[in-house]
Amino acid sequence: MPIVKGKPFKEKFPLVSSIIPAYKEEDNIATCIEALLNQTYPNMEVIVVENGNSKDKTYEIAKSYEQKTKGKVRVYTIPGSQKGPGNALIYGFKKTKGKIISLVGADLLYGKDYISKGIAPILKGETVGTNHKEELCKNVSNFWARAFFYRRSFIQKNGLSKVCTLVRKDYLKDKLWDPSLGYADDQTMYLKFGTEFPGLDLEIYQNNPASFREIWEHSTWVGKSMNINPFIVILSVPFWPLYIVYKTIKDLVKDEFYIPFILFLPVYYSVRYAAYVKEAVKKLIHR
């Protein structure tokens, strides 16, 4: 689908509203907020939505920025269990005052020009939204984090992205996220409306899941979201050793070749696939 264009903005610096869904992010939330507050773009607000009871200090750390910034940062919490970032983004969207929405992961660290460079094509009317071309792993010295990804591309063969991180509010308002898509809820605009977005050369890093527990929880979430017959997932188990070897070799021949991964990657992929099987079994039981 061709890029969707919008009208050029008359304002030089329209308000940008950043929404941060945050769940169990006490180690990352302050760094993320600081990166947004230090942007070169001069007109921003930051909305943090604790996505369910984190049972850590995520909310308290974020809340401390409200007084520090005199309302530039606003913090909310959704009581109960975690229901996915899409749910928090919808909640946060209703609190925004800006004309451009910035969709932020609490584990992301933005370069200081990310917003100003990222919204430039939107301000000119060339597109309704943009994304970065790739993310780099910030905590690359951790084996679990590096295995998750070292360098992740968001661009398809056509040069466009299925997701966006910056988007016009007036375009987004009737195309909000579908939490039922689970892990793929950030692709709602693509899956339901076919919208694709140009990728830009923007500086961004992610603090990847960095432990067995974090990888297991992430993989469980992916497993819940898989739109695959659970019988197929379970029946594929005998072939997983071959697939794990394939994935390990594929990762090792990339430009980030890292010899210690020869033994670690099979462990990493075994954990991920075990989580997928667990979720497939649960789906069968609850049918």
C-alpha cells in the first residue's frame, strides 16, 4: 500500500505527546523518561501508564517526575492484571493533548534528535507516521539480551515498516490498538487498515530482556499471541532440535558473529520454544 500522506502542519513545533506503557520497568523507566525530556524538540509532554500492578517501583519512580517537571510528565496506573501494551496505549491516548503521538517502549533509549528528525516528514505532510529503520541492543554484554537481538530491523523488502513510533493524532484516533492481537498489537494499523510507514535513520537502543525469567515471560506472551493451531505447535516438538541448530547457525553467520554463542544460543532457543509449547497446551486445555 502506498504511504498515506497528510496535510502539512502550519505550526513549527506542534505538541508531541509521548505515551509510555510500563509494566515491571523499575530498572528502565527513569532512563526512558530522561531520554524524552532531553530531546532537542522543544514542545513535548510525556504520559506514563503503569499497565497493571507491576509490584515494583515502576509507578513511584515515574510519579516522581510529575513534580520535577511541573506537569510535563503525567503518570497514571491501570489497576488489576497486565493486559498488554495496547490497553495502556489506548488509556494514555485519551489523556494526550498533542497533535502528534509518540509511541514509546519503557525499555527504549532515544537519541536526542529522535523526535525532531522523526516527525520532519510528518510536519511536511509526506506521511502520517514514521518509524526507525533499526534498533540496537543497549545491554549487549548480557548473553540473554544479546541473544534476543543485537540489531533488529523494522523494514520490509519494500522499504516500509508495519509499525510506527510517531503518528498524527487525527489519523490514529479511529485506528487505535487492538489488544486482542497480543504481541502483534503494535501492527494494528497495518493488519486492519494496510497502513505502512517509512523508516528513518534514527538513533535508538533497547534494553533487552536480560535473564531466564524475562525471556520466559516474553516468550509466554508471544506464545499466547500466536495465531497458529496449538496442535501444530505441539506436533512440531520432535523437529525442534533441528530448528534450534538452524537458528543458531543463522545467528552465528550474521555480521555480529560472537563465538561464545555457539553453546548459549541452543539454550536460549530451547527456553523460548518451551514457553510456546506451554501456551499451546494451555490453549488446548481451555478449548
